[in-house]
Amino acid sequence: MPKDSGIGASSKRREDVRFLTGAGHYTDDIDLRGQAYVHFLRSDVAHGILKNVDTSAAEGMPGVVCVFTGADFAEVGGLPCGWQITDREGNPMQEPAHPVLAQGKVRHVGDPIAAVVAETREQARDAAEAIEVEIEDLPAVVDMKAALKDGAPKVHDDLTSNLCYDWGFVEENREAVDAAIKSAAHVTTLELKNNRLVANPMEPRVAVGDYSRSTGESTLYTTSQNPHVIRLLMGAFVLGIPEHKLRVVAPDVGGGFGSKIFHYAEEAFCTFAAKALNRPVKWTSSRSEAFITDAHGRDHVTKIELALDKDNNFVALRTETHANMGAYLSTFAPSVPTWLHGTLMAGNYKTPLIYVNVKAVFTNTVPVDAYRGAGRPEATFQLERVIDKAARELGVDPVELRRQNFITEFPYATPVAVEYDTGDYNATLDKLLEIADLAGFEARLAESKKNGKLRGLGVNCYIEACGIAPSHLVGQLGARAGLYESATVRVNATGGLVVMTGSHSHGQGHETSFAQVVADMIGIDENMVEIVHGDTANTPMGMGTYGSRSLAVGGSAMVRATEKIIAKARKIAAHLMEASEADIELKNGQFSVAGTDKSVAWGDVTLAAYVPHNYPLEDLEPGLEETAFYDPSNFTYPAGAYACEVEVDPDTGKVTIEGFAAADDFGNVVNPMIVEGQVHGGLAQGIGQALLENCAYDEDGQLLSASYMDYAMPRADDVPFYRVDHSCQTPCTHNPLGVKGCGEAGAIGSPPAVVNAVIDALQRAGRDVTHIDMPLSPSRVWDAMNKG
Amino acid sequence: MYAFDIERPTTLAEAVKHMAASEENQALGGGQTLIPTLKQRLASPEKLISLTGIDEIRGICEDDAGRICIGAATTHAEVAAGATAYPALAALAGNIGDPAVRNRGTIGGSLANNDPSACYPAAALGSGATIVTDKREIPADDYFEGMFATALEEGEIITEVKFPVPQKAAYMKFEQPASRFALVGVFVAKYADGVRVAVTGASEEGVFRWSEAEAALASDFSAGAVEGLSLSGDGMISDLHGSGDYRAHLVGVMTKRAVAAAG
């Protein structure tokens, strides 16, 4: 029986009322008195020496307040990187400076050279066009392998090469893996690319800087997934403003998908300029600007080898990846191809020996960082593709090959340093086969054939590490931050609650699902709980939202704080009823004395806390407000199985998705409707990556897909009606809600399903095609079918 | 966008006068290409002369020769709904862009711009239409002069397009995945005196007639008649979305499908 409120209920998203009626309050809706506007003059070449920037004509243009160049930021810190990787030799990665405005060189198309602050946007733009910039063009470094060759032009002259790091994991396993592969009965090798993507949240980035001469406090309004992280990074490392003089506010945010985790130059600029000019300064990114300034995602080039014994058991796995960092290190870029990627290479399988090598490379392209899934999609894609290829080479059922190699006992320590706490991969696979109606595939295949279409079926599994992350562990791995989360629960006198969380909602529906949890714990109506997030001035220090961490980590902090509230409320209730605290029971918002008919309502207790006339003041402080910080003891490990059915038009190469089924194990589920929505969105992004999205540069470092005319986003008619299921639930063993996280699964699990399905369709039609790089656009599929 | 002035004449004569006033003045149809171009600051006309308020160049009628005559300021949505006497043309118009584009974009604007991937040039050339301007009548065969190039002179305004109605016709578009413009679009029309096959999206020279296919279809109007024919990929557009060879191949596929759809 579905519940109609509390944990497990599909409560309607309360935030949608404002989003759908135009009442959302986004950063661009913020206009401050006396506000000026900034326009950034950006490099239109990928690589060059800045010989001269002459702003004199621009300064005299109408409405211009001030023109800033790199020289104005010479004494200001650069944008920091939040994660340091140690390479195979034990040395720290090469870490270049990342100035707010370019100094000496430009390193990618879009690199900011100067910033014009003016009375209006158009005046700022007009004046920016009057800036005379002299750039000595340098050859651009675009291809990663070419970037590592001797004599290649260097993106950063002060580094020894374009290699950021050469990382080996687990380095001690290297020789054993090599030996196992050498002596294996069968080795399947696959070379592939994980295509570069542009995140494209619906809302482009915006920053508004403000400064109060009265209080000496700076405020930044920004489109961020983690305002506290921005406050810490920008305050401590860039502008030298202590936290108590810096407030960062991220109000309604229209999607992030990772791209709004990072600290960007425009945020620092607006905050800096507002103080320098003593007036608010606003920047609103255009969509065109977003393409060349928002951190991109993925962009891995990989060779993977899977070794099997004569009985088709996986015996070893070796992967070598080149990961594009772009021109600078974005905030968490180094962690993505390493700890968020290498640690997932075991997948759902008991491969005993694994070695992962990653070379991170600087190029004259936009910085690359986390994008929905961040490292885990790249791991899943190569693993699930090579298993599929192995099955085809060996002539065995790809589903059964996976099943044969499943991890079935938990906890399970992988050879890549993580311990899966719980899971049941057979259960999700069985559920998938049921909901995808695999039994009916042959009939559908025959129908497609009748219509002249090639039908294919792709199945794969996935696992991810979410609930990021145990601070002590990530600290050892190079993180320069803790990854706990926080919550303050403030109960008002009349019983309503305000929960202030360090998590941030930018489409995930926290205001609904978080309220469900707290209301359920107390037994009150969800509408009595308000969720507050996004403002460093009224939320406890928290690390924000990414890595499917909000409910698992932020929700756990909220549970802990609510437990403290309930514990104190029980004491008050015991006092009010003159009973022993041990006998107090809380049910449906009523405190009662066990075995009696005595009870007091939640509201009586909360009122007593703030009007303490009859109150144990000698033992208990008045008031009812508690804070908790929660640091997880392990990652969570959502897992599942996905199936995709495609039709390929043999005349044009066009692929259409005919069916997509997803069976996920997210542990316990708070709001099934929101979980389904998250899976739907993830699947759309995964299908977008697999079939449509192609962020491409030419050899000069010009972005070819710099607008929606050439960058194909998935639209409603590109995706099918999904069949999703999350009834297989092995609750997480180490967080109080037993939840695992659902935000990224769809984007992680779906690309290999799509590609496996297309390869299946082509091979069933007798075509000798073993791999096509994403996106599987019509022309690429046609080329693959007609090669030779 | 740079600052500009705008005029909204209600008669063709006024519009012609405004256009003649300065070479820096620019006619504005539905603005589906021009406005984004202005927003990107890729053009800086002094003055825009909006043509959509001129009733005399708007609407659909039939002339004495039985031709469907469409006023230049008629939107795609209006053609989709109103060109019932020429179903293939109505279908083409109804599948341009999305509803917002179809409610703003005009046939005159599309033909004046002559985007190499636009749909309307294929219909006009494939139908042997006549492009009527404030000065003269231009046969479609003389009108299209390559990518974004036409026979229009400076300040000349398209007022009407006259389409002879074929016995059979169909348009098949293979969409570029991102823009959903035609990666290749083929308009096939069978008239009493012959078959016309016009191809958009494919060539670096813009819309063109595939004469080999026209000849084959004239004697045998069936998909099979095109079977052995092929075009070279040389001179075809080659980009992120497909090579010249791929486009050349698609021309054959879309031609066959258009013939089959025409029935």
C-alpha cells in the first residue's frame, strides 16, 4: 500500500508550484540598487601570448565605470584546485596558476582577458569591443596524445610538460595484473573514447557581487551547488576575505549537473569589483558564453583489456586512460579520472586483479571537471563495453557472462580500495529481464526486420560510489576539503520546524523529500517543516550537493539533528507529564506515557520549550534547536541493471531508442516519484551522451559545437517512455536512513546499454562492427556499417 | 545586439521607400535568422524594415493558372494550415523548425536568406516556382545563386511566391541532430511535362536540382528508378554531422523515400 505522507510517500514537489508559475527566485532575478554590469572580453584564440591590452579607448566609452585587466589581479590569488593527486612516483601533480583574468598568455577560447564594468550590459559590451588586444598566436594543443609528445607546445610554460599527473592504481598490483593478462586463456581489448560534453543546465551561470561599507561585508549571489565551498575557496584562496565578512547566497538554481560545483573566475571578479567600485556588479552568462566557460565533462581516451580464464571467469583487468584537464585545473578536476573512476573499475564483478593508469593532460580547451556521474560513467562505460565485446568474442550470452562473474557476498572488498557494504546484483538483473520483457525480444526483432530496420538489445550493469564521502579517507587521497554535511533543526514555539541544511537543491526536490523525513520522524504534517538552504548566513557550514550525496550525507545530518530534538523534547514531555523519560513514547506527534492514557501534543512540548513556565530549567536549557554534522563512514553503492532496445535504419544509420528499462537498487527510498524523476533525467542525459552530444574542437582549438545549432541536446522525441523500477532494495548499512543516492545512476548506467544495443543490432545484421565511439550519430553509424 | 531603428510599414510602397532610403536598411521578415544574427552582433543594420505588417503581401490564394500564390509575409504555420491545394508544400511548411519558428518565420524571409539547409528553397526550386518581387518575377531556376546568395538586388523585396501544383509531390527531410535543419532534404514533384528533384542541405552551392534523377523519374516515377543513381561527395558539405559522401548517399535515400511518399 503506497503511503500518502512521510518516508516512502510520493509527495508532490512543493517547490514546483513556484518553479512552474514563474515565482522562482533565481540569481538573475536579483537586482541591487546602484548595480553595474560586467562584460568579459574573452580570447577568441586557443593559445597565444598577450602582448598588449589597450583599454584607453574603452575607458572613454559611454557608461563605462571601470575596465579591469590581468594587471589588476596581479596581487590577487588564483582560482584554487581542491584536490591534489600524487603520481606513480609519489610526486604531487603539476598544478598551474589559474588567474582570475589572463596574465601573459591566453590558454583557451573563452579565457577572460579584460572585464568592463558599465552602467548597462550593452554599454559594457560596446566598450569591450573597443579594447585593443594584441595576441601573438601560438600553436594550439588539442589532442591529448600529441600534447604529451616531446617538443609539443606547452600550455603552461612554467610546467615541465603538459602532463598533469601519471597515476597508477593500485600500483602494487601492476606486475601481477600484467602477468595475469599474459597468461590468460582469453583477453579482450577495446579502445574507446568517452566523449566530451557540455553540461548545459537550463539556467546559465550568474554572479552578483555586493559590498557594504557599513559592515565591511562582501556578499556574492551566485548559481552554485555549494555556497559554503565557494565562500571558503574564494575567501581564503582568492580574495583574502575571512568567512565572517563574506556571505555567499545561491538562491533557486536551475540545474547544475556538476558544472555549478566549481569556483569560477566570474564569481571572484564580481565580488572583487563590487568592493573596489563600491557598487554591486552583476554578470549574466549568455548561452554562447556558457559553452566556452562552464567546465566541460568526460573527455577520456581509454584502452581497456579484460582477461578471462578458460571458464570465462574474469581474472584481470587493465586500463589506460588519457584524461583531458583542459587549460587549467578546475576545482575538483584531478579527482574525477582518478578516485572517482579508478575505484569503480571492479564494477559489479569479482575480478581479483585490477590496474588503472591515468594520464591527465593539459590542452588549450575549456577546463574539464565533474559532470553528472563524474568518473563513474567513464568507468562503467569501458567496463560494460569490454564485457559485452568479450561475450561476443567468446560466443556466450552477455547477460550470463555478467551473472557468472557477479559479486554475491557482502561486504566485499574490491582490489581497487573500496568496500561494497551491500547489494544484490542478481535481484536487479532478474527484475530488469522482467520489466524489459526480454522474453518478447525475438518477436519485436522479427517485426523490425519486416519494416526494414535492424533491432538490437543492449544490457549492462553498473555500480557507483555515492554519498560522498568519508573525510578521513578522501583526506588521504588528496582532497583539500572534508566531505561531511550539516543540518540545524530549529523548532518554533508553535511546533513548526525550520531545517537549515548545508545541502543545496537545484532541481532535486530536497524541500519536499527532506521535509518528509523530518515529519515522519516526529509524526507531524510535512507542511510543518520548512527546508532552508543556499545561504551561508543562515545555514551551517556544509559541503553542498553533488555525487548523489544529499540524502545519504545531508539527510543523515538532518536525521541526527532531529534525533537530538526528539531526545530533548522527550525530556520536556516527561517533565510536563511528571513521568519518567524512559516511559515516554512519541507517535503521530503525540508524546504519551507508556501504559497510561496520559499524553501531550508536539505543540505543547515546543511551546513549553520557549515559554518555560513549567520547565525543568535546572536540568535543561530552554529552546529547541539542534545542529548535527555527519561524516559518513563509507561511500554508498547504488547498483543496477539497464536494458536498451534500438532500431537502426540501415539506409541512414539513424538510431532510435525503442525501449529502455532500468532496475536500480537505491536502498531505501524516501519519495518514489522524485527518485523516478531523477532516473528519468539521468537516462535522458546518458542517452544524450550516447547518441547526440558531441563537444568537438578543431585542431586550432576552436569549439566547433559552440551553440545548439551544432551541439545536440536530447529532446522529448529522442527518448522513449522509460520502464524504471527500484523495488530491489538492499538498504545501506552505515547511514541512518539506509539510503544510497539516485541522482547520477541514470547517466552512469545508460550509455553502455545504448552502445551495446547498437552493436548488437549491427552484428545481428551481419555487419562486422565491434565498436563505435559516442555519440552514435547517424553519420558515424553509417560510416561504421559501410567502412571498407 | 547593436542599437537600431525599426519601421513597420503597412503598405508595400512604404516598405520599398524605406528600403531605398539607405543601403544600411535591412528588411525583416519573421526574424528567425536575422534576430539571432543581430543578438550575436554579427550584423549592424541602421534600420530594420519589418514586412510582416503589410497585408497585401500576406495570405494564400490561387491564380488563374491554378498556381498556389503565397504572400511573402505568410508564416510557415499559415502555409501548413492553408496550402491545402498543395499538400506536399503544406507538409513541408508544417515541419520547419518548431511551433515558435513556424508562427514567426515567413516564406519570403526564408527564400531571401537562402540558407543552404533551409526547407523552402527545395520546395521553390522543386516546384519551378516563380519568385515575385516589388520589381519583377524571377523563375526559381534563376533565383538561387549559392549559399545565402540569390538573384535579389539591393533593397529588392519578395512579395509573393507562385507554385504550380504538381500531380504528385513529397518532401523528405533528414534532420541534422542538433539544429534539426535539413542535413539533406529532397523535394520531388511530378508535373505533366516532367519531374523536378530539388536537394537542400547537401551542397556547398546551396539548393540544387538533381537532373540525373529527374530524367530517370520522368520515364519511370518509382523509387526503383533512382536505385542505381549516385552523386559524388565532392562539393557536398562536410562537417561534424556528416561527410560529403554521407550527404551524397542520403540524397539518394531521401529521393527514393520522397518518390515513394509521393505515391
